[in-house]
Amino acid sequence: MERRQLEFFLAIAEAGSFTSAAARLHVAQPSLSYAVRGLERELGGPLFERHGRGVRLTPAGSALLGPARRVVRGFELAAGAVRSVSDEGFGRLRITSSTVWAVEPLVPVLAEFRRIQPGAQVVVTDPQHRSDVLDQVRKGEADVGLIDGATPHGPFASHRLAEHELVAV
């Protein structure tokens, strides 16, 4: 099993189709299909049910989803650990936040972070729902999530950053 195969598998699972995943990854669809077929052969069964308009995970594919995410995240952590001891102090911070938080408090927080870690890469995503933020942090797809409302329950460390007042004029 190779890292690239797992990255392809995850991209297909998230996109819901080989075509969309290939476009997202900037690879040819036959290359993607070939890699997944190899992974399926190695694991001993199909990972996707192929339909005319996309794919759906099989039970085996669903079982692979969590471990594949952890393995790919492990590769990212390993690379970040090595890069963090270089002179440039490279690392990556993945933030998921709704657009309402994109200006305040996110901009000042990111400005301070960039001052302290100028070589770090920052990736900010905009999820559709509050629950998506929590899911992305829980799955390790994001390092930090910004949400509104009550403090979430579960395995989260949280800190209130700001109080916002919304005024309609």
C-alpha cells in the first residue's frame, strides 16, 4: 500500500466520483483508476460501488476511510516534523472557519502567527455547516476550527476568541 494510493482513495471518497477526484488532484482519470484497482487487489476487495453518476463506498471502503486519513495525516506530520527543524521553520496550519469569522478574529490571529512563523503555510477552508468544522477537526483534516455558538462537547479543547454583534441596517 502506497501513500499516493491512499490519497487517491480519499479524494475519490470525498468527491464522490473518479472524474471529480482526478480534476481536483490534477491527474489523468486512468491513472487514478489504475492506482485504486491496485489498492483493491492488494486489500482483497472493492472499495467503491461504481454507478453511472459516481461512486459510493463499499463496507470495505468505509472501513478503510478512517485509517487512510490517519496514515495520510501521519505522513504530513512526519514531513512537518522534519521541516520544522530546518532553518526556515516550515510547517502547515490548517484552519476551517465559516466566512463570518474570516475577518475578525481570524485576520489578526493569522497576522500574529505569520510574524512568529513566517515560513509556515496556512490553509483556510470554508465549510458549509458548523458540524463540518467539528468533523474536520475530529478527523484531523484541520488543526483549528472556528465556530459560533456554544462550546462543543467531545474531545475538543476550546477557547472563546471574540464576541460578535450582528446588526442589520
